[in-house]
Amino acid sequence: MGVSDSYLSKTEVQEMLGVNSFGLWRLVRKYDDFPQPTEPPHDPFAGLGNKKEPEEVWDGTQLYRWAADTPEFTHRGAILLRPLPEDLTPGRWDGYKDTARGPALDWHTAIGTIRIVHNDDRKVATDVATALTEAGNPDGVRIVCALYGDMSFTGPALVAADTAHPRIEYEVEWGNVAALAGQALPWWPELLRVPELIREWKPGTPAAVAQVPSNKNEKILRRIAGNDHFDVTSHLAVTDMANDIRNNRTNSVGHDNEIFPRHAEPRRHRRGARHHPPPSAVRRRSRGPQIRLAQTGPEQPPGRRRRARGRRRP
């Protein structure tokens, strides 16, 4: 989760900005807000043997954001942080893609193809962007986005990595990506981000009926409940525990579907703004569940659930 760290050497900074050593010296003096070098990652072997002391480095995300905000270098900065065109040509859905870091959907937009990977683990955007560049980028993807695991001003938070600089991640607004796509974007709760479900989605698809996958604890309890060596009371207690796990996970997905918008508003958000949408605005964007949850297992009598909760669980 979050933006992964990236560091650029002096040579890499010059390559990104298209300047020579003198040009970099000039930038430091011309722009008061030009990012300063930072401490390099700790190397316990630096200075030992033939290993040189690390040279000064720059924070890749900070520099990439600075370039996007600076008119002289906007064309070299983070793509999704550059000013969007005033008259956007509506984008279109470009299909489902499997990646090494999870299921993804491609969107063909006015600034190129954006691949959204529905996974909020760390370094997803940079890993997928790096894999694309190493494979020659056969799909022509320009930007890879991945979920951040939080909520932004206009929908679920996103992290992006451009295939031109796949090592560098930066935060972007869901609403800006939706504006480029020209339509509301789909979103799935964490427990339902499975290829089988996402692969079936396309614009206009009605809500799907889905079961929340069983976790390890539930599977173990179900196997124990099927063992004939236990008495009826033990069978009932273990089954109640398994049902409790299933019900809790299903309720969690339903709760996520209420809090996070199914389709966030496809509107632009200017970086630097500090307003927060009121709770009523968030509720308006949440237009009901994306997925109707299928309940598995019988509804349990209240008394039995109370007895199961009173037992000590493994």
C-alpha cells in the first residue's frame, strides 16, 4: 500500500529533465522550489573495499511531481499530474488483462492507454509498468494505476507509474482518471477482487451475484464439521463458528460497498485543493452495491449463534 520509494542519481535526473550538468546547476539557481538532494538508501557496505561512497540522490516522486508542476518541464513530469486538456475526447474501455500482480482493466484515453490493476498491495503499479517495458510494451500502455487502499476526494485512492519511468510512483485522483475514461469506473471490495469476477465486467453490465471466497479458517472448520468422529454438539459448534466467519466477511464486503463509491464521479480535481466532501456527498456517490452478495449456509437461530460465540475459538 502507498507510494514506493524511488531514488535518482544526478545522471538520471539530467536524463529525465533533458539537461546537462550545467543545465542542472542552472535549475537549482533558477527555481527556489527545485527538489534538494536527499539521503541515499542506507548501504552497510559503502566505503568498504572497492565500493564507493554513495553519490547524492534525488527523491524520484518529488522530482517527477515538480516537473509536472513546472511549465518548462511539464512535458517531462508525471503524466497524470499534468494539466488535462480542456476538451477531452471521451475514452473507451479496452478490455480485461491478466497481470502478475492481479486483474486489470485497460482504458484507451486522450493521453494514451491507462491500465488499472485492482490490487492495493505495495509496488503494484511499478511492478506492472516495469514488466510491460521489459516485454516491449506490446499493448502500448502509457500509465499503470493501482489501488492505494484508502479514499481520496473523488473516489478510491490510486497510485500511478508511467511506463516511461516505471520505477517512480505517484498519487493520482480517481476522478481525473474517470474524466479521461469519459465514464464512471468500476470498483470491487478487497475480498471480491478476483479475476473470475472482474473478467466478466464490461460497461453496462448489471450487478453480478457473487459469493465471498472462504478463507483458511472457514475451510478448516468446514472440514472438521464433516468429520463423522465428532458428536452432534461439536458439529453444531464448529458449523456455527464457520458460519460466523462467513457472515462477518460478507458483512464486511457489504460495508465496504456502502462506504466506497461503486462509481466515483468522473470529474477533475485540482491538486493542492484542501476541501473534503461532506458525508452527504460521499453517500450520493455511493449508488448502491456493485455486487449482490450471495449468502451461503443456512440462517442461524439467534440462540445457536450466542452459544457459538461463547465457545473458545481456535
